Amino acid sequence: MNNTIEIPLSKKKIIFGIIISFLFVIGAMWIMFNTHLYQNFPLKFMRDPLVLRIVVGFCLLFFGAIGVYLGTKYFDKKPGLIINQNGVVDNSNATSIGLVKWGDITDIEIKHVASTKFILINLKNPEAYISKANSKIKAKLMKSNMRLCGTPITITSKSLIYNFNDLEQLLQTEFAKHKINA
């Protein structure tokens, strides 16, 4: 019996993220070319045009990378999340690693970071999943998740067409159903 649940990516949420990233890039570029306007900035070290350009440069790279990533996600035809008898396939964020098998999952829990809620997929052997990363950047992001959350696998509904509480309940229900068979 193949009961596959596919949750699509939200194109509206992705477009909103692209617009926000674009606005931050435009704002950072404006600051970079107008550093002379920040001579009375409250933080004294930020009054130095070189320091300000370095900070703004990091902002440009960060928000530019987010915008590019979201641009690729907009054209991604794969579902954002797939839940089936084998496990969970997360394709909703930059640390997506492919299939996470039910038998490898020890627990599913919730964590709040600022205003964002995350579903944490706790694993028996998290390093095995980090080693599956197909790039050094993805591996570093997963290690960062590991340090901050205790697991490299985190899911949020921010880019999915699904309510967070319903998603958490769905994952808990499917985990309970499939961990018996794992």
C-alpha cells in the first residue's frame, strides 16, 4: 500500500522572500555608495566607511545568496515535502538531504527560534546524514543546525503550502505509525 503525501512549495511565499531579499540588497547597495551619510551613526565603529562597506558587503552576499537560492526554488518542480512508508523527503530548504528513513528517526520535536517554529527530526546517527551533503556549504549549514538545534534536519512550513501546526501533527502521526514498522 503506497500512501504518499506530497506537500508542494508555496510559490507565493517564495516570491515574497525574493522580494524581501531584493529590497535588502538594494538597501545595502544604497548604504555602500552613501557611507558619508553615516558619520553620526550611534555605533562609533560603524562610522568608519571601510568598516561600513565590509558589513554591507557581507549583507549583500548573504541576502543575494538567499535571493538566488529562492529563485532556484521558484522553478523547482519537486514537492516541498514527501512523506511515505520509507520516511520523509524534505525539499523545502537549503539543508535538504533527501530521504530521511523512519528507522533513523528517534524523535520529532518543535523548537522556536525568534518568530520561526522549526520541526526537528532527531536522528540515531546525525553524522551519517551530514556526510550525505553534496556540497561543503550544505554540510556547513547542517553542522550549524546540529550545533543550534541538536540535529542537522530541520523543517519549517515557511516555504510550504501547509499550516505549521498541521504539518507537525501530520509528521508526528506518520512517525508513530511507521516507527512500529521500522
